[in-house]
Amino acid sequence: LCLATESNDGSRSVWEALGGETSLIGSMEWLRPLRPVGYLAYQLAKRALPAPLGTAARFVGRSVDAFSSRKIRSQYPELRNLSGEELSDQTLLHCLQELLRDVPLRPEYNRDSLAWLLRLLEKKKGLGTLRRVLVRDAQGEILGWYIYFLAPDDVSKALQFHARPKCLGA
């Protein structure tokens, strides 16, 4: 099994010429805006509006999304008991080994290979700043984690997220 996260048509042609197969459904990029009004304003500002109007649209979009997210959070009190903290290499390795133990197809990392991969990702400054977050409940139990590129003036991209099955709602 080979996963190529940054392939292009040239590397795909070489891979297939060597007998490899491409999973087209796995090659798609999916979009799920967490702040939909802000995302719409961002797209309008980027493609259709003059700069001053684009800036105003983005401000309005962020404001509407901030208000909406406060309203949504107030309807889900269990979200108040969650906390996020920096996810260390060692904790991520532990999570990958323990929380994914029953997953049939999963990455197999050791301390050095995971550290190498994370350093490689941190060098991709064009995608934003790599952020790694461990999520805990009020008792300190690990519920899951997420890793993403934070791009403040662009669309941030999630690389990986995982939650214990019982915690998916939160």
C-alpha cells in the first residue's frame, strides 16, 4: 500500500506504469466549511468583489459565524467540558497505537518515523501553520485529536482527526 499525499498527474502516470492503481474516490478533496457564511464571503472576496467590499464581506461573514457558533454551543452543554491542548509527538504516537488498535488499516509509526513526518509537515509553510490538538474531557480522559494547517487569511485544511466512538458527538 502506498499513500502519496502530494501527487500530480506525472507521478500518477509513473505509479500506474509500474503496476500501481489509483483510488480515485480517495484522491478527491472534500470541503466542509465550519464557518459557512465566512467561507462564502471569503470566496466572494477572492473572486468577485473589489478589495474594500471583499474586506467588508469577510468581516460580516466572520461576525455572523461567531454569533451562530455561540448560539450552537449554548445548545450543547457537553461541549463546555472539553479542553484542547498541544498534541506532542509522544502523545500522538500513544494515541495512534492505542486508540486505533482495532482499526484494520492504520499507519504503523515508531517514534522516529512519526517525528520525521511531523517535521516534514511543519516545513510546508505555504499551507499555513501546522497545529496539533489533543482533546480531553473534564476528567482528563483523551477523547481524540485533530491536526490541521491554520491559514488565517485562507481556508485551513484538516489533515487528520480522530475521536473515540463514544465521543463522536462531542
